[in-house]
Amino acid sequence: MTEPLSLTVDDGLARITLNRPQRMNAFDDAMARAWARATAEATTRDDIGAILLDAEGSHFCAGGDVHAMASGTTGAGITALAHVINSGIRALAESSIPVVVAAQGTTAGGGLGILLSGDYAVIGENSRIGSLYANIGLTPDLSVSAQLARAVGERRALQLVLQDRMLTAQEALAWGLVAEVVPADEVRTRAEEVARFWLAGAARAYGQAKRLVRDSPTRSFADQLTEEARSIGAALDTPEAQARVAAFAAAAAARKEKR
């Protein structure tokens, strides 16, 4: 039987791949539990410095499996399933590891929450992104109400959740929902380039920068400044930062001498 999700690790890069293309990578119980396990492992291993989230097939993720819902799933069952998936969303969003998402085709419903669990999204020119919950009488889940307004602003978030609108790739880029739009067949390649860029640089510093931005809504302005000061001091004390700062200073001095 084909696994609904895979986790592979290569030279510091963890790749989490949704693998139910026949259902537009919509979550059922097995995929939800595989997701929770994979995200927990990827965010706690010391040998992982970046995470890439992608999907098999022509579409990224359609959220929950509506076919399963129509086959007798109860409200209590959906709530329990959402809690399982939410554990993975929190693991990614709250970790100190940067996450890039490669999303092609359709991203809808809870799939939007999965996309928002990443820190940098690359989508294809053919991509369409929307909410669509109310079309079938449901309400947002999987972090959509928690993260969408933070990403695009409250008024735009309301446009998505109160209409059946699907954003084009260029609209999603203009709204700030995604970082890059590339040809459909280059989405995964470009996303890996982003992840490898992090790994080739000061990966831990990128991770801490992500953490500072992600955590800022939980702190007062004064507390955020205190945390910034603590974080940059801790970073400077690392051998990696000391080497990079010294190299930067030496290069600047060399450029000055040539003038």
C-alpha cells in the first residue's frame, strides 16, 4: 500500500511530501497521523536545518477529504482529526527551523492552513488558492483563521472566507500570501534552491529570525525588543557567527583599502 505521506532527509534538508494525489492530497485519518509523526520528527532532529513541504500530483492540498466526510464521519471525528493535523502545523510554525512550501495547482480549505504553516511559499503559475469552507457549510480550520489575517490583513482574509473566490497565482503574490511564482514544472526545484540557500548560509540564524517574527504577536513591544537583544547576543557567541562577522569585517576592510 502506498504511504499517504513521506519524510526524507538529505544533507540537512527534510522533505515532507503529501502523497494522496488521487484525492488532491486531502487529509484522511492515515495521512493526518503520518503528518503529525513526520512534522514532530523533522522539527526535533539535530541534523535538520531546513524543511521543504511539497506534494505529489497536480495539486498541493484540498484540505480535508470531503468524500470521507460524506461517508459517515461525525463532527466529533472531524474535531479529533483537526487536533491531530494541528499538532503538525504547530510543530512547523513554532519551530526554529525555516520551512519552504512548494505548492502547485489547487490549494483550498485546510490546505491553505498547511501552506501558511510554512515561512516561504513558492507556487506555480497555474496555482489557485482559496478558502471554500462555507460552500459546503463548514468553518475554517487547520490554522486558517489564526494565520490568514496575519499574512494578508483582516479585510482580505474576510474576502476569502466569505466568498468562493480562488486567488490566481499573481493575486496571491500581490497579496503577500506567497513569496514567488514560477513555471509550474519548476516549483519544487525552486523551493529546494531556497532551502539549500538557508543550509549553505547561517542556517541557525535564519531559524532564529523566523522564530522572532513568528513569536512576536505573543509578546508586548517591550518584551519583543528584549527578546531580540537576547537572541542577537546569543547568536554572536556562536562560533559560526564569530567566523562570519570576522569574514565580513575583513572583506569590508579590504574593499576600503582598494579605494
